[in-house]
Amino acid sequence: MSSPIKIGAFPLGVFNTLAAAMFWGSMAVAVQFVMATGAVDAASLVVVRLGVSGAVLFCWCLAVMRKEVLRIFQSAENLRDVLFAAFFIYGGQFAFMLAIYYSNAGAAAIMLTTVPLWIALWESAVNRKPPSGRTLICLVIAAAGVCLIVTKGRFDAVEFNLKGLLWALACAMMTAGYSVQPRKLLKRVNMLAVMGCAMLAGGLMAAVVAFVGGASLALTRLDVRTAGLLFYVVVFGTLIAFCCYMTAIRMISPVIVSILGCAEPVTAYVLTAVVFDLSVGIFECIGIVMVLFTVVLLSIAPSGTTQPGEDISHHWRKKEQKKDAAP
């Protein structure tokens, strides 16, 4: 019998990356629509998203990889790193929701493309080395592009949304934080176990803040459409998107993943313009291109250099080879 046709790892990695990007981009638009109805505020939405998705992923990890989960709680260092990751995740998600509330899903998603820039600056500060010339150039280009996006080329008080910009920047920096901070932890504990615990802990943090702040879910406005959108945010925009992303990381280079991830802000911006009937001007298009250009530029490593700690796919491949070799 002829062997079944197998799709190569690279096409599957590309597919999973694009799927994750589109799920995340469309999730942002769903979030904007839900908050626009008044059924849920930003604080409560973070509780629902992180709490439910974190609980599901945590329970799955307990059933599949109990030893990896227990490894987190058996070490004070591991538990501390997970709690730090949870703080960054919660902060990033809360800032993202407020950025959508004060601006729109497309603008907030575009701002997230500056995450590689903040990671580069973060590592420069940690390593006590001045940022490279390429990083500084990207900083200037990204700042100019973001300025065009949020002002639409008009620098008056009516068009400029300072709150939306500040929350989006806070989201990008917090996202950079949980992209860098747990790097050493991921060398000791399985990534899914770490993310399951961190997301659940972040959801609990969000619940405490929401309770103290008096946030509430307006159940009287929770119709079938809004409930369906919340389901989409949790299942497709969080769990499935995350699984697609992690699968892609195991198959292709993180550099390629970061470049293909540009589909997320593009998806969010296009859907925002279509769903909410927003006009996209030439200055906004130029700003989007400038920001995406910095992502591509930062993703290309200089010739003859490597980026240790970024590509963890070999770690997974070794484990799979050991499993295949086991009798």
C-alpha cells in the first residue's frame, strides 16, 4: 500500500502562524464590538478571557503532563517566575482591552507590532549595552508610523487619542515583558504548563482587581450574539490561536513566525474598518507600512550571528526523537 501523503512541516508551520494571527486579529474586533454594546467592561473581559482559557489549559496540562505542572509548585524559583509572567500577561491583556476601548481594535493591534522593538530595548537594558543603530532607526520609524496612525495625519486635539495611544504602548511593553521574562523558566518547565499556570494566575489577579474596582458583567445586555462573541474570544481568539502559535514555533523559525505575525494587525485593521464602517486614509496606510517595516527589519538577524534562547524548536524535536526511539 502506498504511504499517505504528508504535508511538510514548513507549510504546516506557515498555516498555523497565519491561523493564529487571523484568530487574534479577529478576536480584537470581537472585543471591540462586545465592549461597544455595554455588556462587559475591560476589567471583566480580562477575567473572562484569562480565567476561562487559563482554567481549561491548566486542567488539560494536569491531565496530560501532571509532572510538569507539579514541577512549578515544587520550586520557589519556578513559582516566582510563573507569578511574574502572570503579572505581565494580566497587565498586557488589561492594557490591550483599554486600548481598544479608547481607540479601536485595528489601532491597538498595529501598536502590538512594536513589541520586537521593546524586546530589543529590554535586552539592551538588561545586558547593559546601548541599543544598536538598527534598533534606534526602527524606534524612530515606528514612532513616526504610530503617530500617523493615531492622528490620521492631523495633529489636532480632535483626532489625537492620547489615552488610546498610552494604553496601547503599555500593552506593547507588557507583552514584551512576558515574551522575555519567562525565557529561563521555559528551559526548565514545559511551555504549555507554564502558560496554563500563568494564564490562570493572571485571571485570578484580574478577578481580584475587577472585584475591588467594582467591575461587573451586565447580564441584562448579554444576548445570544454577545455570548457567541465572548465564546469566540475565549475559544478561538485565545485557546486555539495559542495552540496554533505554539505548533508553528515547533515547526518553523521564530523569525519567520514574527514576520508572518504581521497578518494579525492587518486582519484587525481591515475587519475594524469593514465592521465599524471606518475610513482608512493615506496617512494611516503609510503609518501601517512604516510600523510593519520595522518588524521585518528587526526580525532579520545580521549575517553571521545567532539569537540564542529564541529558537526552542530543537528542544521539542529532541523530545519527540526520544519518544520515537523508545521501545
